Amino acid sequence: MFRIAGSIIAATTLSLTLSLAVTGCSSDSNTNMDAGPTTCDLAGAEAVFTAKCTGSGCHNATEKTSGLDLTAGPNLAMRLVGVMPNATVSFLCGSSTMPYLTAHTSPATGLLLNKISSATPSCGARMPFGQAALSTSDINCIQTWANSVTSP
């Protein structure tokens, strides 16, 4: 009897697991695919940057590609607002070079926002380079956070 009950429980668990997997994987039924971060403050922006921008060879504290460090920390805004890209970016972009985030603007503007939101940025390639573009939710979250740190 115990062996039969165990088999019934195992079969029920397998059936429930398969049912959840099938309904959860359908792109038609999954409305949370572009949910983005749960908050669009510093923590939300950092979550996007950490997940999408700070990998190996990118914008982390060690490699700082193009001089840009997007690792989490209380001074993230200080590394972006009014900060011009390094000389390599300036050389490649010429007169289109702008600060990563422009101070005292509402809504926020700058090279960072241009590179993540434009299919054809004013300078170089769309970011994250070699990956799918950020979701609309991720871009909106970064924009919301950037607005909070650049508003006059």
C-alpha cells in the first residue's frame, strides 16, 4: 500500500510540475516577461547594470571598458553625472561625445541613455554590445533613476 501511495504522489507531483512548466513557458500566457526591476531607484538601476552591463570585459570596476564603471555602489551617480568618457571614446566619437549623464536636465540625457535606448546611438554601437537590447522596462527604470539624479 505504501508503495502505491508513493507512486500516486510521485505521479501527481510530476503531472503538476509538467502542467506548470507548459503554462509558464508559453510566450502568450507569460505577461511578466518584460517586468523589469521591482523599483526604479538606485537599487533598480544597479540591478539592471549588474545583470546586463558589468560582465567580463564590460563596465565593471576592474575592466571599466571606455572608462565606464557601472558596478553597484553609493557613488554610482558620481561616476556618471557630468563625467566625460575617456579619451578613447572621445577619439572614436569626435564632437558627438557627451557626458554619461548630463547634470541639471529633466528628463535626464547623456551618452549612457543614448547608447541603451537608441537603435542607432550618436556614437558607436547600441549597448549592451553583442547582447539583446535592454527591455523597455529596464530602459525606463534607468531613465527614472537618471531623472532623479540629474534633475535641477
